[in-house]
Amino acid sequence: MQPTASTPADIAARLPAQVIGALTELFGNDLQQWRFIIDLFSDTVEQDLCNLEKAIRGGEDAHIIEAAHRIVGSARMLGHLSIGDAARAIERTAQGVGPHHERTAAMRTGLAALRGLVDQFRQAARDCVWPDAPVAGA
């Protein structure tokens, strides 16, 4: 997405276009609200990832499905389709049939990929120069 007069180029360049689009649709160019939602997502997704990891270790498909679904919903609401899709893949695997140890291995692999996507997004959001943030070195 191209930055508007109210969306600094730095933010538009660092965040996925779908996230910029979703935030713009929901909050216009209120960058304080954008930052609040991104920070809220970043905080809650960490707990959701911990719950998902614990559920995978415990081998309880219902808990895996619930934990993954929370991430799907919050990521898609934010507009981050690749995080939502990665969590949805884990959810589908937990809903599937087949030997549990094979599904568990696939879910662990999916969790590692999901964590990588989340970490990448969180780092990009931290690297943004938000209008109310102090400039590094100042």
C-alpha cells in the first residue's frame, strides 16, 4: 500500500500491505490506534503461541484447535494473512486423521514457521518510527 499524507513511508514500508489496509479500514489514519492494536496483537499472540505450544506438547487436539483458532482470528482481524494461514494450517492438522505422532510432528514444524512469522512481524513493528516515539539516538 502506498503511504498517504498521514501514513509515514517508514510504517507503510515495514508492515505488510494487508495490515496497512486493514488498519486503515478500521481506524483511518489514526496512527496511535494502529500502534495500540499492533502492540495488543504482539502481546496477546505471544501468550497464544505459548498456549499452542503447550497444547501440542500435551497432545490434546481440542486445545490445539482452540489455541490455533485464537491466532487465526486475531491475525486475520489485523490483516496479517500469512500468520493467519500458518495458524489455520496447524488447526487443520489437529482436526485431521492419521497417526497422532505424524500430526504432532507436522504441528511442531508449523509452530516453528508460525513463530518465525510472528517474530518477523513484531520486529518490523518495533522498527517502525511511530510519530509519538522518540528518535533513536536523540
